[in-house]
Amino acid sequence: MSKIDPLAGLDEATRNSLEAAAFRRLVAHLRERTDVQNITLMIEGGFCRNCLADWLAEGAAEAGVPLDKEAARTAVYGMPYPEWKAMHGREATPEELAAFEDARRRHG
């Protein structure tokens, strides 16, 4: 199966604008879906809110923009991570932990 990038022909500014809009929409969606736990995202999608924040911090570092891990998490969660976790987080069930380990082994 070949990979096709329909955005490849766009100028860089337009492509960046479209990708930024999609990122903002994803962040807004995840902020609203506090019922979906990070472990569920990890099991099903291979990434979670923390991963997204890490990628944001890495992108900032590549661009020479100071943004530490906690600030990136605040940008993704819409509040400090410990506050979000206290309000919306819960302990993973044994079944979720087992599914997470299985997914991690499969996708290494």
C-alpha cells in the first residue's frame, strides 16, 4: 500500500496553517472528552494527552521556543496536569493495564 500525502503540494505556510488548525481541534476535543482516560487512548491509539504534550514540547525545542514539559501539558489539558488528574483521572483497572501491556508489546 502506497502512502499518499494530499497536502504535499501546498506551500509551507498553508500546510502549517491547516495542520495547526487540526491540532487545535484535536486538543479542544480531548479537553471536552474528559471521560476518555489516557490509558484508553494509549491502548486504542498508541498515544495519549501526555504524548501530545511531549510532541508539542519537542516541536517547540526544535523551533528554539522555550516550552517545558509541564507548560506543554497545561497547553494540552487546559489546566495544570495535576489538577486535571485530580478532577478527571482514575486508577487503571487490571484489565486496562493488561491491555496496555499487550498493545505495547504488539506496537513496540
